[in-house]
Amino acid sequence: MLPELQDHIDTAEMEMAEAVDFLKREFSHIRAGNATPSLLEGIRLDYYGTQTPLTQMASITAPEARLLVVQPWDKSTIPLIEKGILKSGLGLNPSNDGNVVRIPLPILSEERRQELVKITRDVAEKARVSIRNSRRQANDAIKNTVKEDSLPEDSRFEGEDIIQKLTDQHTAAVEEALKIKEKDILTV
């Protein structure tokens, strides 16, 4: 492989890996069955005029399989935390005792499970599109470099072949993560 094309390949590989990492982060926010603190990671609250992640305002634990407990560092933020959880769209109903916010997780209905599967498939498709865009950009960059630097045409085909193998590898990682998450959601 020519060193002139290696930069394009490295950039594409990095972008594809970022797409897979994005997918895994997004999947951690989608509720499957058991309570996990990562479920609340995406919640941001208006704390003194600044959008602050809930994880920076409180500790979040899962003492039981169907219960999350949010222990705020500042007790005066309890109403703000409750309101943020209600507005999050996660379908959770928090309650507080003045010290902590308890969030019981209801058992998912079959209909809600199907909705969550649809959401996970949409997230996976976004990751696949991102991977394909990285492939297209890398192939265009390789084509332009070969043309501008008068490099042999074979090096272009070799570079595009490597890019395709990376695309296949990262797309397979997306499919595997999707399969695991769907199984997790559909398991009662």
C-alpha cells in the first residue's frame, strides 16, 4: 500500500470505529429489561442556567433489577431531577422521599418492546449510513490522490479494496450489536 493513500484509509477506519462507538452509547440509553444507571445518562437538566448532565448532579445506582435510585448531591435539586426524568421520554415515573429519587421500572409491554426494537433498528441504520459515508469519502479521496499524484491505477483498486473490507468489518459489528440488543429487549 502506498503511503500517500494510508492516511485516507486510517481516517476512514477511525470514522467507522466512531460510528460503532456511537451505536453502543446510544444502545446503552435504550431500556431493555433490567435497570442500569446508563439509562439516565442522556438526561440533561437546567441547573443554574447551564445544561448539566444528571450524572454530574447525583449518583445513580441500581440496587434491584427493576429500581434505579438517584442520590442528588444537592437536595434542593430533587424536584428538578424528577421533572427532568418525567420529560426524558423514557416512560419512567419517579418518586422521592426528600433525600433520594426512586425510579421503579415497569415491566415492558409487548407493544413497548416492539417500539424499542424499532428505535434500535433506526439507531443501527444511522450507524450504517455513517459507515457508508466514510467509505464513500475515503474512496473519493483515494481516487483524487491517485489522479493528482499520477499514482498507478492498481494502488487505487488496492486502497478501495481495503476500504471495503473495513466497511464490511464495521457493518458486521453494527449487526452484531443490534442482534444482541434486540434479543435483550425481547427477552421477557
